[in-house]
Amino acid sequence: MNKKQVAEILDEIGTLLELKGENPFKARAYHNAARTISGLTKEIDVLITSGELATIKGIGEALTEKITELVAAGRLVYYEELKKSLPPGLVEMLGIPGLGPKRIKTLHDRLKISTIDELAAAAKEHRIASLDGFGEKIQLSILEGIEQLKKHAEAFLYPVARMEAEKIIVYLKKIGGIKRIEVAGSLRRKKEIIRDIDILVAARESDAPKIMQAFVNYGEVDTVLAHGETKSSVRLKSGIQADVRIVSEKEFPFALQYFTGSKEHNVAMRSLAKKADIRMNEYGLFRGESKKSILCKSEEEVFEKLKLQYIPPELRENLGEVDAAARRAIPQLVEEDDIRGTLHVHTIYSDGVNTMVQMSAAAQAKGWEYLGIADHSVSAAYAQGLTIDRVKKQWKEIDELNSIFKKFVLLKGSEVDILADGSLDYPDRILESFDYVVVSVHSKFKMTEKDMTARIIKGLKNKYATILGHPTGRLLLSREPYPVNMIDIVNAASDYGKAIEINSHPMRLDLDWRLCRYAKEKHVPIVITPDAHSLEGLDDIAYGVGIARKGWLEKKDVANTKRRKDFVTFLKGFR
DNA sequence: GCCGTTTTCGGCCCGACTGTTTTCAGTCG
């Protein structure tokens, strides 16, 4: 049993305890432990054997014992008993807006409701409205919630949410009275998947009602979920939820910090503030019993007043950033301007839509000094993978272009399939003549984790492999990653001296940011690549940089921040 | 169930909104 599975079970135990109406702090302890474990860089069995597990903050005697049982026996009696005591439909009901553990427990206790279908039936028969604490409106909202759950279960890719947010901001700015407006929440933290848009506005109290009215009247609004003077929520026609909060200009820095989250980060921040006898909320920092906030003009100052180094939004996931800020150990994160060039772009030779000339021009226009072509290898027939003859033709064309370019170079590369047996899709005599080789899996996804991991490691071990491409094969919101042990893969990359890409395509963003810190720890160079199939695709690099930042990566950790000469030398080091 | 320069028990982040109420509970972020 691996870390992820342990974390999932602990999280579920927390939820089950909530549904049972147990001590909420006990439930929280399980949720916290799940989070802590999924953020660990070492594998769980190693931590158990070494005894380190019990020393981790948030994991005490009882949890150590349960986790040990879970890993050793592959099952946990406590969890199985707990699960047996509740119908599975209750957990599902938590996905209905407005229904939390308390109401679900009441529905189950009083009406014997155990599934969403039974819930829908009870609502239609008006049996819910007469329950204590329930009423007509909640009954109706349950029915709507069930509909919504089915219709809007999906989340949204970062660029989709970003675009919707920017449209709202442009619209609201026209209203007047807005002094400041910024995106907060998971969008500001650059999460790969976004469930709602949070927008924060600074305005005079007298202007707030008209701004809120304008927001709920916005043309893209499908349903108004809440409409207050300082907070409103809507569901947009695209299905995504958007929230707007209005605060005073004075409160704005505190509110921006607060609404950027994450929730867990804020809990850590508040408890740190509390130790200094400072209460913090979205309206300010309050010393002791004082009703007057400490004055801060910017979010940076809020951190300063708490004696913390500024924490970039991307890091605010409660994965050690608050402690690091207190030790002034927040890294100087990589920025898009640090990128000097990239690898892994496709052209019309395979499944790209632009020529090498066009791609080169676009790269130079971005100020890049090098661009690595990586069309597909021969087995990728669906993508017009290149035969050896066509590879040679492409090399000739690259040489001709390079003879014209000044201060820019096209690099000869390939995205070579790792075949089912772990061998690479070109013979060594061809592989050795590329400047670099991206190796990736594009077929036979349904293997066991053990076989897939061995396959990828074998591919990576090839003398001529340079970079592992999109390591898990996931397509966010549409295809699950293939089963693969990523810790083993990162270890292998470290052992064999290979690099791993952060594929910047918004559906991939793979290597996952949660693994970047581990790769860094193991000194595995990261290359941020666009996997571009068109000119526009080159711009996706910005998403990859966001993920690198979430993964605590600095300029020195990302190979393609090197200048041209150094980067070419870096690639030669693989040969 | 966890934690402790307030340490073995008692607290564990805090506020807005909604719908149910007539002072509050539940949910959400």
C-alpha cells in the first residue's frame, strides 16, 4: 500500500466520522493526517520502518498504529468497521451543495435515506420540508443540487477559469467605484484544476450595492446562488461558479491574503498569528483585544507584520511554507522571464500544424535563444511518426536553418515512444545523432503498475534518453494517469542522470507539482516544455512555469533557464 | 485524535450567508 492509498483511506475515515456525528476535531485530525501524508517525499513503508512516522507533526500514537496496520496488513479493521456502519450513499450526498454532515445525518436518522435516489424521491414527495431545521427552500435546493451534481460534477482547467475570471474583471471595471480588483483563490495559487473563481474588490461601502447588482446581472450568469452586500456567488453559463467579495480599500491587503487561501494555509497562518497574540481575519490583524487593525498597505506588509518572509501565492498549500517563511527560507521561485528556450515542440513533420521556420520565428520573438524540435517517432503512426529517412531529411533542414540563424539555434530532438517492452522506437545508431531525446509512453496504457514502472525505467535507462516526457500520461479531467510508481521513476531518473519535463500543456501539467520538490531533492534537472503543436502552444510554457513555482523550483532547478551555450553543454553531458 | 515556553487536560480559525428561526444552526470557504 502506498502513500496515496493511505492518505485516501485516512481522508475517508475523517469524512465517515463527520457523518456519524463524532467529535469534529477527531475527524479533522484524520483529514490533516491524510494531507500531511500525501505531501511527504519519502514512501510510507520507509517511514514506518525507520520510526520517523511517529515524529511527524499531526501523527500521534493512534494514527501511527493505524497506519502501520494499514501498510503491514493491507487493511485496517477500524476503517472496515466504520465503513460497514454507514451506507455509501451518504458520502456521495456531501457533494450536494447545502448538505453537510449534520443534515445528511438527520435525513438518514429520521427518514432512513441512504442514497441520492432516495433523497430525490423524498424531496419530490415533500417529506423533507417538514423536518426540524429543514424547510421548503432547503428541500428545493436539494433537488436542484442533485441536478447540478449530475450536470456540473466536472471541474475546469486553469486556462478556462482564468479566461472567465478576466472577462468578469473587465466587465466589473466598467461599473465605476472599483478601487482595486484582483483574482484570489485557487486561480491565484495556480492550481491545475479550478472549481470556482474568487474575485476580490476594494470599494467604498456606498458603492458596494451597485457593484454587486452589476455582478449578478452580468450577461454570462446562469444562476444567482447568493446575493449579499459584501459577498455574492453565481453559476456562470459555462458551469463554473464565481464569487465576488467587496471590502474597503484599507481591508484589501488582508482580504487578498485571506481569500487566496488555501484554507489549510490560512489555518496555519492564523494559528501562528495567535501565538503572537494576534487575531487575523479578512479585515485585518488585531493585537490582543484591540478592535483596531494593525495598518498594512499591501499583502507583503501583512506577512512582514507577522515576522514572515513573503510567501508567493503558488506556495500557499500548507506544505511547510509558513515554517519556511518564519525561517526566511522561502526560495526565489523561477519566473517566466528566466526561460531562455525550450524543448519538445512538434512541427508539420509529425502532428504539429506549423513549420520549423514558423516555430523558430515565434520562439525568437519570445526572446528565446534555442528551440528543440521533437516530432514523434516511427511507431506513433496516429501522429505521422517519422521514418528514419524523414528524420534525416529534418536534420538536413535544421542544419540549413542553423546556418542562417544568429544568436539562436534549433536543436535536433525527437519524442521517442517507449514501447511496451521498454525499448525505444529508433535504433541506437539513430538516437545517438540527436541533440536530445524525449522518451514517452503513448500506447498500451493498461499495464500493471509494476510493469509500467519497469517499462518506463527501462526506456529512461537507455544511454541516449535525455528527458522523460509527460511521466504519468494523464489528461486532466479526461484521462486518468496510467498506473506508475512515480517515486521509483524519479529515483531512476536520479540514478541514471536523466531529466524530467514539466509538460506545460494545460491538460497535462505533468510532472505534477507535488513531486517537483522530490525531484529537486534528488537533483533531477527539470525542463519546462510546451509540447507545442502550434505557435500558440508555445505560450503554454507560462502554465508550466506556474507548476514549477508550485513545486518550489528555483531558476537553478530548471535547465532551460540556462543561456544557449550552457544549455547545449548541458545536453552534451547526456552523451 | 493531536498537542504543549499556558504540557497530560482542555482547546482545536473565523466570519458571511441562508434558511430556519425570534436568537440560531448548518454550510461554505
